[in-house]
Amino acid sequence: MTETSSSICAWGDGTFGKVSDPVKLVERAELELTELKQALIAGDVTEAGKEAADVTILLHRLMAVLGKDLSDEVDAKMAINRAREWQSAGDGTGSHSKKSPEE
């Protein structure tokens, strides 16, 4: 099965109940992100994959609660990112010079 924000949200609602405050999903994602960081520091690639999935699942659920689909949001944001000029930090990350009018 290929999951969508809608299918993940339906699972979450059935498992945990309806989201009463979307901020709670972000707070939980922050905890999962910390666990992801800890797995990377420990060099545990398997656990890092599971924790990255947990973060993504929470973000999918958040977007569905907001009436959106995370994959569609990523596609739209990547179109903006591809049109920008970027400055590399030299460590695999970077930044753009200023925000575009679309944001």
C-alpha cells in the first residue's frame, strides 16, 4: 500500500483519536526528531530510518488535519527551491539569499 496524508491521518485518528490541537503533532515530531538525531549520533542506520519515518508520519498527519497532502506540499516547495539561487555551506547544507514572493 502506498500511504498518503489522508490514509495516515485515518490510521492516526483510529489509533489515537482525532487531533484536538495540531501543535501537539509538531511537539511529538520534535521528540521523534530528537530520537532521529540520537540514532544518527549512535551510527544506528536502521533506527534512524524508523525515526525519520516517525517524523514523516506525523507531518503527513498534520497536513491532512490542515486539509493538505504533504507530498503535494513538497512538490510545490521543491518548485520554489529549484528556482532559487543557493549558497553552499560546504557541509551538505546551504541557504538562499532571500525569500521569494511566493512564500
